[in-house]
Amino acid sequence: MAEAQYNEDSVKSLDWKDHIRLRPGMYIGKLGDGASPDDGIYVLIKEVLDNSIDEFIMGNGRQIIIDIVGREVTVRDYGRGIPLGALVDCVSKINTGAKYDSKVFKKTVGLNGVGTKAVNALSESFIAQSFREGKSKLVEYKSGILVREEDFDAPDEKNGTLIKFIPEENIFTGYKYRFEYVEKLLWNYAYLNKGLILKFNGEKIQSKNGLHDLLDQNIDDGIIYPIIHLEEGDFEFAFTHASKKYGEEYYSFVNGQHTTQGGTHQAAFREAIVKTVRDFYKKDFDASDIRTSIVAAFSIKIQEPVFESQTKTKLGSQHIEPGGQTVRNYVHDIVKRNLDNYFHRNPDITEALRAKILQSEKERKEMAGIKKLARESAKKASLHNKKLRDCRVHYNTNKELRLESTIFITEGDSASGSITKSRDVNTQAVFSLKGKPLNSYGLSKKIVYQNEEFNLLQTALNIEEDLDNLRYNYIVIATDADTDGMHIRLLLMTFFLQFYPELVKSGHVYILQTPLFRVRNKKETYYCYSDKERVDAVKKVGAQAEITRFKGLGEISPDEFKHFIGKSMRLDPVILNKESGIEKVLSFYMGKNTPDRQFYIMENLRHEENKPEVLIST
């Protein structure tokens, strides 16, 4: 085979849209089909909304209207409106925008003039319309190509911008919007922008108490003391300790952007809480005893923030503004001054906090011996069995969790064997369960270390101390599509919700969909995930169709299985409905209330198409 020639003809320049379409991951992270909250279709919405939020921050427009009908997204704000003569450039010319002018936009999220262009380039249909002082301009694009440009009078329209787009299905294969993720995104905007009114498909979303509301709506299992909510300058924070919780949970934001992977501001806040508490009580408490079971939300505004990726999930800035005070010192000063004053004015809360810290200290010391034995057991087990067939790569070069990294938790040797032989060894791992896990509802964290299955699973995920070192982005429960498989799913979800609810809330836990039927003839094969798909496939194949019902994962050959865990893998996210607390869900489905569950099952028996909504959904 002749060697490819490297010469002047090898060097190519792509225009803006072609570069985005060729390398979408550089602009919006992973693509996905909408099953994960960080999939690209939600990033597209966020990129449009960020511009509308920046208008509100600058004092323009109190209301943003968002509608999603099918695959079409519409966003209408009532800000100043994009200057009409610059509309084309603002939606189709990379590195063009007003965010470079710090006098016009201060401490905003959008900085590089890329976001809306990415939405345009990755949409099969994209319309942008600006309204300013009774005049309007509209531009329409198809896959980034301008197909219409119109100017006209609009005397009855208020100033602002309207964006309407349909993500391209050739890029976002088989996608669908999950409104739970969109609502969460919008609620975060509301918490961070008191006075902002968002309307999503006609439903009003508004927060009056900022981050206090965020915690109030997200903590569902009780708190040890009332939420502490303080604010000074460009830093706002709220926190408490949950009564039934292990580990730490943070909701961190920079200029309105939800930094799910934290960054310099989160590190500074964690340090500041520990230092302030130690100084107030004049005792060198262990940091873990102070932070265990903490739930906190904090927001900082920074001029020209530096993020570690285009999707802005981790803050890298060291300074509040170029050449100014460091993020660390700024956060420390505000937390120390405000929290110390608050502690002195609220002795009941400080007593509750002291009792909580001492209880955590006691539990930590009691658990020390158990943890040591558990680590030794896990180390010994890893040498003598193959419960975990690990993948080769867990993190990117910058030590961030790799988006594709996946662990399949499955039952039995046959099922795990099929997945192991079919998987991508670089990014997909397999953990094999031995029988049904223990029902952990109502049990203490001690059981995680004393139970071999839970201990080994915790070790495999690397979440013993905290979730910062989680080794897999996708934790996928892969069980048979029968009653035993469903029971194992429930037991595993109970384990995660009981001891590691942040994994579920952060969108890491999924259920693997595998086909129930194979319909084929000599020329074509269809894999069907429901009876309806089976009927449709039989019509396509004809009278000579051979139909196979897969009874378990172990019956699917490795050659076939690779189709179901590759790029077209179907995953159902485990999502807690917002009106259902974790304790409520677990007590009903996994508690000692068998008669109640029997009554619920009998009352809710329906055909598949009439299946009722349940408290926990996937």
C-alpha cells in the first residue's frame, strides 16, 4: 500500500460550520441521545440560554420563554436584542460577539463568541430573530448554511431575541429531550437570578430566596439545623448538614454556570468552611468530621473566568479579575467574616453543628478498624477472583473523568462473560455480581464494608472516601429482563440511593436496555426492545421471519452483544421525580410494608401503553 503524501495539498482550512460539525466534541462535549444530563442537546439549550441570562444580569428583561415541542426548541428573551446589523455575524462567525466588551457585558458566562454558532452549525434548522425599537431582522440556516435573511417592521414586538432550532438527527442519533433535565437546568438559572421569571412549556419557574431555595428543594431527608444562607459582594453561599447522608454534596456555580466538576472556587469553599469552624470552636477537628453530610450551594461571579473546557464544568481561574485578588483569598475572607458572625448570633445552630461533628468523629473512629479489614479483604479478593474486569482508561490527560468510561454491573458468569467479550476494553469495565445483593434499606454505612459484594463494588468505583475520584462516568446496571433481573435492579438502586445518592442525582446511574427479541430472515436482522417493535419487524421481514425471545443476557452471543453496548447503546437514566424524596421512595419500595406494595401492584395493573407514572423512573 502506497504511503500517503504529506505536502501542501494535505493542509486544509475549514470554514466555521465545517469545523464545528467535524469536531463537535470540542464545542459541546459528548453528543449522546439525551439520556444523560450532559449530552449535547442540553448543552445547545444552555448555550442559547446563557446569552439570555447575560442580558438579565445586565438589567435587561425579566422574563425568558422556553418551549420544546418534539425536537424543536424555542427561546425568546426580552433583553436588548442583538444589534440588527450584526445578527448574521453573531450567529455564524466564530469569535464574534459583544462579550469581549467588559463595559457592555460584565462577569458573564459566554466569553468566546462560540456557543450560538455551535448551535447553528449542529442544527438541521436554525432561526435567529432580533427585535430592536420596532424593527426586526430574521436569519434562517440549514445545517449552518444561510438560506433566508429578512428585515421588516415589528412595532408590536418588545425588544429581545428569539432563537428556534432543531438539533440535527444525523449528529445526535435517535435523541429525545427528557424534560427533567431541562427543568433542572432552568431551576438552577432561577436560583441564581432572583427576580428572573422562566416559563417552560407554559409552567412558571421562579426563585425568591436564591440558593436557600435550591437546598430546600434538593434536600429531602431532613436536616440537622436550619439552612445557613449568606451573601457578600460577588459570592453567595448556603449550607447545612443532612441528617441521613454520607459524604459531601456541592452545587457550585460561576457566573450562572453550573460547574459540576467544581474547580478553584469549590476547593476554596471546602477549605474555608473547615478553617472557620476550627477557629470558632478553637479545636482542630478532622476536616472529614466537619464536612461529612454537608450539603452546600455557592455562587461566585468572576470577570473573564477561565474554564477547563468549552462546556465550562470546571473553573480554572486563580483570580477574581485579571491581576486582582485570588479566588481562594476572596472566598476565605467572605466565608470567615460572615459565617463567624452568624455563629456568634446563633448559639442553637452552633451547638447542633458541634454535636454533629462529634458524632461524625465517633463514627469515624468506630469504623476505622472495619475499613482496614474491608480494604485488606478487597485487596485479597482482587488477586483471587475476576469480579472486576477493568478497562484501560478512566481519565483524560488533565485527570478529568473520561466521558465514555463505563462499568456494567451484571449478574452471573454467563451474562458477564458475554459483555466482557463484547466490550471496548479501553473504556468499558464489567463487575460481576454473585447472586442477589443484600437489601440495604435502613442499614448503616457499616454494612458497605462488612458485606463483600458492596465492599468490592465500592472499591471498584473508587468512592470509599468521596466521589471526586469516581472511576466511571456511566454506572450501568445490566440485568435480565425478568422478575429476578428487576429485583436485582431495585436492590442495586437501593444501595446507591441509600449510601451514594449523589451518583444518582449527578446522572451517573443507568439501566441497560437489551433486546427482548431477534427477528430475522436470511437477508436482514432486527433487534426488538418491545412487543410493538417485534410486530413491526415481522411485517418488514415477512412470513419467513425467525423470531427468538432472549430470556437472559447470557443467551445473547458476544458477536451480537457488541451492537447493544457500542455507539447505539440504549441507556435509561435513573431519575428521581422531583416530588419524591429518597426516603419516601425507599421506604415504599424496599421497606417492611408488603401489604401496601401488594395493594399498589393490584391497583396499578395496566397494559404497557397505560402504565402509570411511578415514584422512581428510568
